[in-house]
Amino acid sequence: MSPLHSAARPAVHARVSALVLALLLAACGSPSAEAGQAVTKATAAPATATAAAATGVAKPLSESDRLILEMAASGCRSGDFKQFFQAFTRSDVVRERYTAKTVEFGTEGSAYQMPVRRYIDDGHYPLGIIDYSWMTRESAMLYEMDDVPPPVEKVRYVELTFETASDNRQRVEWLPGVFEKNLNPPPPDLEEGLGRMIRQTAPGGYLLFFPTKDCWELVSDVAYRRQPG
């Protein structure tokens, strides 16, 4: 193991609560999904926390927010980081709760400490989940723009690598690229997964989470300056 670094449209939204409920029940009662998979479709960046901050008034949590928060809390209680990470990726509400007061943010070698409020409100978190796949936040947002899903060849999926340190720090490396799933048509033997990465399209980066007394919190979101290797 390598050493860790130091520091919708209405129709779409109407389906989110029921789908997230199914996700929560599955996640809390069974092992978490493998890296690179999620259990259901959800928006890439719910605006609940951002809207509340803009108005200065605490906005009541939606049913989806409550369910995803419970999914995160369940992962915390059981020590299941991958379950927690799925919930963290789904919701600004979860990210706001489980992010340090400042986040090391930027490009490797020139990252700086950014206040959590700015990090959340400006939408800097780099990942999203749609259906069973992890992808860049920008790709996930394409699903918000229309009821018709974007052409799969335009979606930038990501490959994730999870590392756990002896002190329970968690490091998630993400690398975006073109996978066999992006091909039109895809290989006939490709089933649910992304398949093989054909070409990396950007440097990617890593997310670092430190353990707290009862969970984890995001402390670093750093982009690589160049593609690994």
C-alpha cells in the first residue's frame, strides 16, 4: 500500500426519495458496493445546503437529505468507509456535516486552505454518482440538464482506489477516463461495470479523510498536476 498524503429536472427529483430509501435499506443491511459502483441514481449536487446559506435561514431537510444522512451515519457506526463515502458523494448536506472547517484544496504543490462554506457553496467536490457508476461531478450534472440521459460516450467515468492507513485515515484516488462502457457500442461481454480504462483523460486527484471520534471528515481535495506515471 502506498503511503498516504499528509494532509433535475422534476421527473428526476420525484424519484430520488424512493430510490435513496432503497439504497439506505440495502446499504445498512448488506456489505457496501465495490469501488466504482453506487446502488442507485441521485443528483450530483443537491442544493439544500447552498440555498440555506444564501438565504441565511436554515432550510428543513428533505426526506432524501435525511435518508442520505442516515446512510452516512450508519457507515460511521459500522466503520464502513465505502458506505460513508457513497453518502458523502451524494449530498452537499452530508458533505457540510462531515468536512473539516478548512479543506486543503487546489493543485498538488500549490494547494491552500479553503473555508468549508466556500468549498461547499462553490461546488468544488469533484465526484458524482449516477446509477451504478462513479463519474466526475461535471458528468453527473449532465443528467440534471434534461430528462434524456446524455450519450454515454460523453460521460467521464472515474476509477477509484481506496487506501486505509494504520490510524484509519482514508485516501481515495480518482482518475477520469474513457472506459469500455463509453464505447458505442460497448463490448458485447461487458455487463454492469465500467470495463477496462482505455484512456485517461485528465490528471485526476485524491481526497483525504481523517478519522474523528465517531466518523471521518474530509481534510484534503487535491488535483494532480500531471497524470500519474
